[in-house]
Amino acid sequence: MKQRYCRVCGGWHELDAWPHNCMPEQTAARSSLPAPHFVTDTIEIRSMHDGKMYTSKSKLRGEYRAHGVEEIGNEKPQPIVKPKADRKGIRKALKDAYQQPSA
């Protein structure tokens, strides 16, 4: 059987039969996530547009919008469309190259 170290009592317990008195206390206010997730507005960044330092994402984006600059990031990339090869043009160029006298 597998055993694991208990942080509550400092002993070793079977994983299948973990004692209830060693279960960590769960509070109702605690989230199931390991840590709260929040996004702050604070950032220390130099603008690629004007070279100034900004400490707020919203101010940086405001400056971008005011100057008509497009900010790219997590957008899905547009599919790359490869142009069709001009087979006739390639054959003609090769034929012309072969027919030129060598020096």
C-alpha cells in the first residue's frame, strides 16, 4: 500500500484509509483554487510607440488608441495563404536559362 507523510500530525498514513482527525480544516470562505487569481493594472513597461515608460496598462493602451496604434497579443493569427506557383513561368525561365550560351 502507498503511504504519505501527514503535515498535520507528522506521521505516515495509508492513502486508502486516511484518518479523519488528520484532515486539514476547510473553511467555507476558501476557494478551491490554490491562490486567488486577479489581474492588476500595474506594470513597468516601455512603450514601443513613443519610448516612454508607463506604470499602468490602461494608460499605455489609451495612448495607443489615441495615436491609432494597434496592440496585438492573444488574437488568433490569420491563416497564411500561400500563392500558387506559376508553373508555366517557371518552365519558361528554366528553358531560357538553359538556352543561354555559357561563357
